[in-house]
Amino acid sequence: MRNASLYTAALWLLLLSLGSAALPISWVSPRATAYSLDEIDWIRMKADLNGDGVLSREEIWEEDASLLAKFDDADLDHDGTLSPGEFELLLITGS
Ligand SMILES: [Ca+2]
Ligand SMILES: [Ca+2]
């Protein structure tokens, strides 16, 4: 009995120490998505062909034509381009 509870305590300590460092961000973040924030950043930088920091309709089309259907919904300020935040929304809601 005594050994069993020691074992349980050690297991909990192990899980706790692993938990903060080893879990993917999507497991610990309340805003869990199909994409991690790192992935979204990476896709956005890859898709931003002219490097102006926002994504045009053409750049979205080059990246993934299936996302174009959601472009207008994601373009919250209707300026015809997707800011980093708007693109994040597109990936989160479009997947
Ligand atoms: Ca661009
Ligand atoms: Ca916009």
C-alpha cells in the first residue's frame, strides 16, 4: 500500500514536469485548432509572395484555392487583403 502511493506520487510528479514543457501548444491552449500558431505563421509567410505582410486574393489562390471561398468572410475590414489576424481566422474557421 505504502509503495503503491509512493509510485502514484512519483508518476504524478513525472506527468506534471512533462506537462508544462512537452505538450504541443494546441493541447494546453484553450484556443485549440487544427493548426498550431507556428504553423499558421509559417503558412502565412510562405503564402505572402510579395512580402508586404498581408495576403491578397491572388496569394491565397496560389497557396490553396479552396480557401478563396472563405476569403470575404475572413476579410473583416473589407480592404481586399488578409492581415495576419484575418488569415489566422481563415485557417481556423476554414478547416
Ligand atoms: Ca502579400
Ligand atoms: Ca482585411
